[in-house]
Amino acid sequence: MQLPILSILVFFPVLGAVLLAFLDRKNHKLLKQVTLGLSLAEFLFSLPLWFQFDSQTAAMQFVERYNWLPQYGISYYVGIDGFSLLLIMLSTFLTPLCVLATWTDIQHRVKEFMICLLTLMAGMLGVFVALDLFLFYVFWEVMLIPMYLLIGIWGNPARRVYAAIKFFLFTMFGSVLMLVAILVLYFYYGKATGTYTFDLLKLYSLNVPFRMQFWMFLAFGLAFAIKVPMFPFHTWLPDAHTEAPTVGSVILAAVLLKMGTYGFLRFNMPLFPQAAHYFVPLFSILAVIGIVYGALVSMVQKDLKRLVAFSSVSHLGFVMLGLFTFTMPGVQGGIIQMINHGLSTGALFLIVGMIYERRHTRMIADFGGLSTPMPIYAAIFMIVTLSSIGLPGLNGFVGEFLILLGAFKTNMLYAIVAATGVIFAACYMLWMFQRVMFGEVTNEKNKELKDLSCREIAIFVPLLLFIVWIGVYPNTFLSKTKASTENFLALMEKAKTTEVSLSHGDKGEAR
């Protein structure tokens, strides 16, 4: 009997959260130690996925399926392919590091914080493994609640409630439209086949008229575009990042935003392939605008954390541009860039959080010359900065190069404009690094700053390992997504041969 490894990954954090509920809330050290042990165990549980995964097939693997509400076509149906594998590994890899980062940062309501963190992890993993649309929507909504609490309770007191409510309202607005689209798809499939189901793989085979694809792509797409977030749906992100606690910002940037890009890849494009081709110009233009806009706005930020937040808009613009090229290098570049962004931007938020713990300010003007009292911090900061701007030999270069390669194949203008985002990234990141790290130490408070502790160094060592590994030998990770990407592109190419029209009386019909 095959071990239900995916179910273990999804529900083990929930059991861990239940365990924490029975521990003494005053014993902060024990709560953190138990959570760290649970998150490390979760990472170990995920390793068989990596080593037993068959890279030669695009079929779903480690599949589990149980009837849940069979009278309504709802089942507990989970499985993974190359796309979800990398995101699951990223999630389980980062969670123990996030727990370590809370050791001195989180000092009140520690029990509740750790319970929210574990519940959030269960929701994130559920989204990446769900193959039933109803199950996917449940996990999508479950994930929203603990993130809302992390921002609203443990964020910065001044504006945390505002940021939490804004995050919740933006996400819920898109989610409601997606739910409507899911129900429309459910009833359409039932009417066409006589069988009502939320089975994603069966729904892939449905021949939906283009007029319906048009509107349903927009309904799903809005939910995912808000989550990415794409320009102009990005306005909730800087506030959420800025007000969230450090760990909340790390998880939000590294994993939660990827639910949007993953949603396009897993649901929106395969379900509505003709509409996906139709909307290529719109989404490509929005992605390019996001790349340039995010970079330019980052350049004028005075707050370190806000600068990193706006850089996410730019970096995820690259991901969306790559996915909408429908080319092998573009799509694979988009997938690996999801991982790269999680590692590099997650590390940047940790870097900002550690200096904030020491100085209780994030204003760039309050620093300067930190490389003198904090040389180890400066060295790590430099590597992560170079990773974020795409220096060859580090992870960021691989994703951006493949995305631009795919973009040049499909639309040279998009690629040329997007390439300016790489230049702008070098400008704002290096300028920020120079102002924080170099020069004279003009502020007396900065002269006595302590360098990174052994615990803080231990957080960055695995991050730096993968930053270099992906940059030097990316095929370790690209090979896992190759078969899934080929299968995805074959599906999209087949849809491309169907001519569609949105003119005159035959509006929306496939021909």
C-alpha cells in the first residue's frame, strides 16, 4: 500500500497546530522548539517526493483519491507534477528557516503565532497538490485566514489592521469571482457529459466555447492576477509586506505570491487555452509594465522593506511574461524564477528584519557604513543583492535569461522593454546596498551593532547554498519540470490551431 505522502504533508502541520494548543503558552522557548521540530519533520517528509519523482513523465504522481461528497462529484483528489514539486519543496524548505527567524522577533502570543504559521503551511501545500477544483478552493480560502491574522496581530501597530483588511478584501474579491467560474464550469461539464465533477483533469478535456472561455479566463485570471500581484492589482502588496512581521513577509513573498503564477499555469491556461492565447498581448503588456513600474518605484523608496516589496512586482512581472510566451525557455524560466524569487526576496526580507530588530528602523537614511561593525551581515547582504539583480553564476540570472530568451522568440519589443528592468534592478539594489553598507558610520547607534549570531548565520547558509546551486547548475531543477512543460506546451499549441473571433454576430465562437 503506497504511503499517502501528500496527505501527510498537508495534514501533519494541522496536527502540529493541535499539539501546540495543549502546550503552556508562557513557555515561549518550548513552543518555538516544538514548532521548529515539526517544520523540520515536514521538510524530511517532503524529501521522498524529490528523490522518487519520475522526471520522464508529465503524468500526475503520488496520486491519492477518495470520495468526499460523491453525490456532488467532489472528491479528495491530490497529486503533483514537476510544476507543483518545486513549489512544495520551496515551501517545506523555507518554513524551518522562518521558525528560526522568530526566535527573538516574536515575543507575544507566541502560541497563536506558531499555530497560524503551521495552519498557513497546510493551506499552502494544499493549494499546490489539489486536483479537485472544490478542494483547491477550500485550501485557497483556508490559507487566507492565518495570513490575515499574522499581519493584523503581529504586524506593525500603526497600520497593521489597515494592511490586513486590504489584503483580505483584495484576495476575497478575486476569490468570489473564481468561485462563480468554478460553478459555471461544473454545471457546463455536467450538462455536456451527464456527469457532474470538479475533477481538474477531466475538466481539461472539456471543449468550452470561446465566448465562455473569454469570461471564465477573466474570472479565474483576476483572482490569480491579484495574488501575483500583477499591475494594476498590486496596491495591496506594499502595505501587506511593510506592515507584516518579518516571517509573514518572507512567506508572503516566497510562497503565497506564487499561488497566483501557479494558478495561471495549473488552472487558467489549460482550462481555457484559446482564451489564454487571445489574452497574450494584454497580459504580456501588463507584465512588462509591472517589470518597469516596480523597478522605478523601488528606486525612490526610503524604506528598505518597501523597496524589497515593490521589487517583487518587478520580479513577478518577469514570471508572468515568461509564462505567456508559451515557449520552452520562457515557461521553464518562469517556473525557476518563482523559486529564485522565493529564495532571494525571502532572504532580503530576513536581512531587513534582522537589522530592524537591532535598530527598530527601516529607513535607508538611518544607516550607512554597516559593513564596518557587521562584516558577515554585509557579505551575506551582498550575495543576496547580486542574486536579486541577476548576476551570472547566481540563481536570478538563470530565470531572467530564459524568460528573455522566450520573450525574444515571440515578441522582441516586449523582451527589449523587459530587459530594461534588469538594468533598473541593478540601479536600485546596488544604490540601496551602497547607502546602507558603505561610507562612514555617521550615526552613533550604528557603531555598536552586533554582527549576525550563529542562529542567524544558520538561517542564511542553506539559502546561499541554493542561490549558488541554481546559478551554477540549474538543470538539477529544470529537469524536474521538463516533461510537465512539454505537455503543457503541447496542449497550448493544439489550442492555438483553433481560430477564434470576437467580431460581429459570431462573437466568441470557435471556428
